[in-house]
Amino acid sequence: MKINRVDFLCSAVKKGQYPAEDLPEIAFAGRSNVGKSSLINLLTNNRNAAKVSSSPGKTRTINFFLINGSFRIVDLPGYGYAKVSKAVSEDWGRMMEEYLSGRPNLVGVVQLVDIRHEPSAQDVQMYDYLRYYGLSGLVVATKADKVSRNEMNKNIALIRKTLSLEKDDAVIPVSALKKTGQEVLLDKMSLLIGAYKGPKEKP
Ligand SMILES: Nc1nc2c(ncn2[C@@H]2O[C@H](COP(=O)(O)OP(=O)(O)OP(=O)(O)O)[C@@H](O)[C@H]2O)c(=O)[nH]1
Ligand SMILES: [Mg+2]
């Protein structure tokens, strides 16, 4: 799959602000500063599609992007940023829960982890949550340019073990800096979109 068009649609903090449920969506989750926005810019080949910043906690809303006029990429707010107040982190939990548990056109979530570190307790919690909702299976290890090939293999094995991945789950190393790994991820995303059969029945 190639992305040749990206349109920013809207930022939302609650359901009433989401776009219609008419197109399949793939969301990106991960701790603050892991590189979610940078990855979206890499995939869409657009340096400014999503805001990237050197100060963590930049993305505080759920941001919807229309891709090739046919599906959406959703940039979720990051977790694990120590400096946010209790009120902000409660808002975060409510916002994520509302989106992840109640979006019938969500086909999958790409979980991002930093290739340099063992996944944190919150990463594990997030991935378990995705698994519970049937949204798991695709993990991206970001900032692959920061490790040697040797370390890469070792760290990917650690990521697989810590997140208790199944054999069929993928861990894809990517680098937004070196622009590597995006084709493999786009192909996986294309499979998810292709398998979409319309919105899930609401319970
Ligand atoms: N070396 C390197 N740096 C990266 C890469 N991807 C992102 N970064 C840097 O990591 C920092 C955070 O990137 P963002 O894309 O804003 O991260 P985010 O996950 O969207 O962060 P929040 O919006 O705060 O949740 C920025 O300084 C990026 O330049 C990468 O592949 N390699
Ligand atoms: Mg961001």
C-alpha cells in the first residue's frame, strides 16, 4: 500500500466529536514521546501531518486523519508522562476507554514501544487491554536507528517476551529518522483494512 493523500479531519476528546463510523480506522497507541506522531508522518510521507515535539505530552487529544480518502489513521494521546496532573491522567483514561471500547469501525491498534527499552508496566497493561478488545497483534518498535542490528534482534525478543506476544503477532522495527520499516507496516495495515466487513455490532 502507498499513501498518497492525507487530510487532517479533527481532534476529539469525546465521542460526539468523532467522525462518522463509515470508514475503517487504525489507531496508534504508546507512551508519550515514543514516536507515534513521527511514525504517522513517516507513513503518510508528510512531515507536518501530525505534530511532533521535543517536549513529551504533546498529543492530548484523539486526532483523526483521512488516508487516501478511504480509511483513517487515529493518533491517540500518549500515556506515562509523569508530569501530568491526576485530573489530566483521569481524562486520558476516560477518553481512551471511550474510544477503544466503543468504536465499531476500529479494525486494529498499532502498539508502539521504544526499541531501546524493555516495555514498561503501562505498555504491558495497554497491550493486554488491546488483546481483551481483539485489537492487538501489531507492535512497532520505534527509533530503530538508535540500536545496532545485534541489539535490535535481542531487544525485539525481549519485547515479544514482555508483552507475551503470540507467534503470529508482528514486531516491526521502524525509524522515522532513517525512514525505514514503513513498507512492512503499511502492508500489515493494508491487510487489516482489506479484511474490514463493516462496523461491528454494538453489544
Ligand atoms: N532518533 C529517532 N528519534 C525519533 C524517532 N521517532 C521519533 N523520534 C523523536 O522522538 C520525539 C517524540 O516524537 P513524537 O513523534 O512527537 O512522539 P509521540 O509519541 O507522538 O509523543 P506524544 O505526542 O507526546 O505522545 C521527537 O523528538 C522525535 O523527533 C526515530 O525513529 N528515531
Ligand atoms: Mg504525538
